[in-house]
Amino acid sequence: MVTEAETVYDYCWYPYMSSSDPATCVFVSTTRDHPIHLWDAVTGQLRCTYRAYDAMDEITAALSVSFNSSGTKIFAGYNKFLRVFDIHCPGRDFEQYPLKGSDGPSGLVSSISFSPTHSGLLAIGSYSNMTAVYAEVNMELLYVLHGQVGGVTQVLFSKDGNYIYTGGRKDPYILCWDIRNTAGIVYKLYRSSEYTNQRISFDIEPWGRHLGTGGEDGLIHIYDLQTGQWAGGFQAASDTVNGFSFHPSLPFAASSSGCRRFSMDDSSEEDISLTGDENCASVWAFSCLTEEDNTRNS
């Protein structure tokens, strides 16, 4: 188990991790008021840190992190900046790319995703309600996607790399975009998230056919990505399902649920308590999700 000192903003596993090679068993995390940490997944020890500083020479925390497709660099999202660290050079050396609001996203960079098939193509989501696609080689802005009602909290490429899925804060729809034709939204996938301030994550199963997402109603929805139609769902919790992730190779998925609830004692205006009885994590089996049934047609 790895324990961070503050709230965890984001984490990412090394893309070429193999249990047979302990050197590759690492992941990065970013937390409030701390640098980016590279952790040993076997021992739980901190291997090294990657640090960015503000104008007052104080450490500034990244809000999102991702390894690039080759696993050689860490891309980190900050407020109005994207910073890139060489994984082999820990410390305070990095490349910095400002985000200009006039022709692209600005504000907090909340999510970063790399295309699994189009080498050097990445998408970032920001709280300026925009998703932007860049070329990694020179960070050229290729196009900007508008459509999310709230700030973008997650961006994710499809397994074939031809589509981008985006979700937003207090936005009831996950939007599907075709990167070959970005003129409009391909389709929308509904989830209940109009009132909660939490990020609600979604994921695509390993063979690329289905997308799963939670919601503030405690339901998990499964959508067929070839048609954009609802394929099934079930009640996973009695509270907000804020996290959902498929196993990378087996027909299993994990979900997390819960939210902060404050109650006021009538006898004292200052007595505020936090209850968490409904906070939980669960593992689900999806017997229908097999490689034979779920191969995506390009």
C-alpha cells in the first residue's frame, strides 16, 4: 500500500509494466501541494520525484498525469500549462507549454490521454469546457472540441484511436468525437451527474466494444460503442458511483462509490460531522465481455 500525504489528484501506470520485470512495475501519482511521485509497485517505495515550481519558487502540484505512448516521458497538466518530464531525469527539469485561451484551452488541465494507435497524438481536457488534440512531437494544436456543458474532467481515446470520449463536471452526457471528422458530436451517452461536484470516471473494456460509467444515482451503465446504444446496467451502490475501471485483460471491472455528507446537530451550529457508511469499492464480473464478442470493427 502506498500512502500519500495529501489528496490524490491523479495517477497513471507505466504503459509497459510487466510483472516479470520488476524495473517496469511503477506508477506515478500527483497530490495536492506535492511534486509528482514515481512509486515502485512491488515494494511501495518512492523511487523519485518530478518537481515544478511557480513564480514564487514554490512547488506547484500537477492536476493530471500521463505517460506518453513510448513510456519515456511524463506529461503533467497544471493551471494554464502543460509540462513534460523525462522519466529518466527526475528533479526540476522539464519542458513547458503554455495554454493560450485565444485559440485553445486554458485554465486547469484536468485529463490527458494518448492515442493507442496514432503515435504522438494526445488529447487534453480542461476546465475551460474544451478538449484539445495535439501532436506530441512539437505540441502543435490540431483541433479543439467544444460541446461539454461543464469543465472537462476526463478524456479517453477508443482502442482503435479513431474516437475520443469526453466527460464533464455536472454534465449528464459523455460525448463521442470522431477525430477524422470533428465537425460534430457522433453521439451522446447518458449518465446521472447533474448535481454532484465529483469527477465521475468511465472506462472502455479491453476489446473496445463497450464503455462503462457510474453516476450519482448509484447505477452503472454499459454502452455499445459501435451503435452508441445502451447495452445494460445495474444498481452498484446506494450512493454516487464516482469510479469505474475495466480489468486490462480479464472480464472484470472495479467501481468505487460514496461522497461527503455533512449533518448539522440542532443543538450546536458548529458541530459538523462527516459520515461515510456508504463509501465502498466493488469488483464486478462481466461474463459477456470476451475477446471474440467484443472485437471492434474499424
